[in-house]
Amino acid sequence: MLQRPIEPAQYTSEEWIGLATDAGITLSMSRKGYSPDNAACEGLFGRMKNEMYHHRRWSDVDELEQAIHDYNDFYNNKRIKNAYQGLSITEQRTLAGIQ
């Protein structure tokens, strides 16, 4: 028997939440219809794709997974931000007493 596909916009439906929970997926959305929560993640993924992903060919999943881990380290610890007067995210958080 074919199952009806879940519509992408229905990530807050009980059906999707049940499927995700059964698969061991941790849901990251807060309240329904509150898009600013997702904006930071979308921005990060967009930058990561432009700076790391799109200009390369990936031979396997392990290579891509390592590249994502390496990029995450670069993004947090080495990539400077003008908004932080040339500091990395980690340096700024340390100065602010967040880490």
C-alpha cells in the first residue's frame, strides 16, 4: 500500500512529529509560524553552501561530513565578522562572557 507523502509545510503536524520522533530526529522548531527562529540557521546554511559546498565535487558522504565539521570549526573559531570588529564568533562570545 502506498502512503501519502507528507507535505513539506506540515512540519508541525502530529504525523510528522511522530515520524521524526520514531526515527530519532530531534525537532528544532519553536512555535508554529515564527520564522525568525529559523533565519539564523538558513543564513548559516546558505553561507556554508556558497563558501564550501557548491564549488566542489564530493566523492562520498564521509568526505562531505568531514568538510561540514571542518567548516563549522572554521565558521565559529576562525572566520572573522565585521560586526564583531574583526573577531570570530567564539572570540566575541568569550568577551561577552557567554562561553
